[in-house]
Amino acid sequence: MNLDFPAIAPSIPFILQGIPVTLKIVGLSALIGFTLAVILALFKISRIKPLMWFADAYTSIFRGTPLILQLLIIYYGAPQILGFEIDPYPAAVATFALNSGAYISEVIRAGIMAIDKGQREAAMALGVPYSKMMKDIIFPQAIKNILPALMNEFITLTKESAIVTIIGVQDIMRSSYIVGGQTYRYFEPILIAGLIYYVMVIILTVLGKLVERRMARSD
């Protein structure tokens, strides 16, 4: 095997410049996706049929189609349908947020439904408003229970963010491709990109476990 890492060593800082881009996309997408997921989860457990149908249909569509297809539809389809172009960065954030919202909504719904039904009945008997009951009683407990699943989704989102390279976002993968084109050595830059993603996932995993332990001690 003819690997020549010294040949691309000067380009490693350039590949590392893709880390902030990746983290910004993942962080913003996760924040928007979580907000959307909360709304969808509340729709799913509501007694209003149209809201339930909408949430179920939304989840079915975004969980039942490939993420890369959703990205291409939003990036390339927007000019044809909406009449204006979307820049690669907003298209990536929108795609990941919409997709993540569908997956996380199921996690949140399951977390809410896992809370003892007696707590909701007791709150209603005491006259606690529904919004206050969800915000102060049910939701905090649900978040604590589903934290591992949320961290797994965040890690998955970090790895899947690599597909934004197909629409020209200069993330870690795109930077490695550029280095490969400049040096005519593609394998080494891709290996370095893989190592960067691996380190990021390990760091996120450790942070998730630390948060879980701290919340467990607070019980």
C-alpha cells in the first residue's frame, strides 16, 4: 500500500477548517429540529385529529425517504417550485432540521408517554393548566429519560452531515476532496476526514455520558 501522508500534511489545516462549518450546521439543525420535534410530539399526543394526522404524515414522509433525497429536493427543487434559489448552507440546515425533527419527535413522544399517567391526572385534579403541567412536570422528566436517545440522534446527525458536500458546502468532507484534487491523492485526505469525524463522535459520546451521570446524581 502506497500511502504518503507527509505529502498532504501541509493541507491538514485546510481540512480542519471544515470542522466549524460542520459543527455550525449540526448545532443549528439540532436546535431547530428539537424545537420542531417538541411541536410534533405535542401534536401526536393531542386529541385534535388533524394535528395528529399532520404529525404522523410528516414523520412518515421524512423517516421513509433517504436524507440525501430530501437534501437534493430542497436544494435543487426550491428554485423550480418557489422561484428562488437557496444557498447550500441554509439548504443543509433546513434539510437536517426537518429530518431530525421527525426522528426526535418520536423519541419525545415515547418519553412523554412513559411518564406515569397518574402524574397527569393528579395535576389535572389540582387544576394545573395543561401547558404548565407539560412544561414544569412532564417534559423535564421526559427529557431526562430520553437524553441517551437524543445524544445518539445528535451523533448520527454529525456523521450524516458529511452528505452536504454534494451541494458544495465546504465541510470536512468537501475540504478533503479539494485536497485530494490538488494533490492527486484522495485516499489519505479521506482517511484524515474519517479520523476527524471519529474524534468528534468520541467527544460527543463522552460529553453525553457526563451529562447523564450529572443528571443521575441530581435525582
